[in-house]
Amino acid sequence: MTDTNRFVEKNAMLVHEFDRYILEHPEFADRIPDNALVVVQIDGDEEFNEWARNTGQSVAEKDNPIVYITVTELKPVRSRIEKLKLEMAAAVS
């Protein structure tokens, strides 16, 4: 996997998590100007952050502010499934 593909996947995950955060903390979204381009970065990953900044600057529209959001702490991914049921089927011959 190329760095670009890896960065695109990481960016998609961070944007998804940022969306969830905003749903839970709408007051944070109030601090972001209308029509702003949001660039999500992650603390300590300078290679990704440089890619994110460069990508954001290359797609930003004229007169639209760019807001840099840095994720400083990210909890491990967990499943929300609390219970499972397993059923076995006989092998088909």
C-alpha cells in the first residue's frame, strides 16, 4: 500500500471519528467558521500531518478559511456489539 493510500485511509478514519465527536460535542462545532475546510491531523504523526495540510491547501477554495484540528488522544477501536449468537450449519456435500 502506498503512503498516499495509507494516508487517505487514515484521513477517512479520523474524519469519521471527528464527525462522531461533533455529534457528542456540538459546542465544539460552533467554533468552526461556516464554509471552512477542516483538516484533521494526529498528534505525533508529522508525515501524515504534512500530507493532510498539503492536501487541504491544494483543495481549499479561495476565501474559505482552513481550520486545523489536531487529535491529541485517540482511544483504541472497540466493537459496540455486546452479545453474539453463533449457529453452525452442517457441511454441504
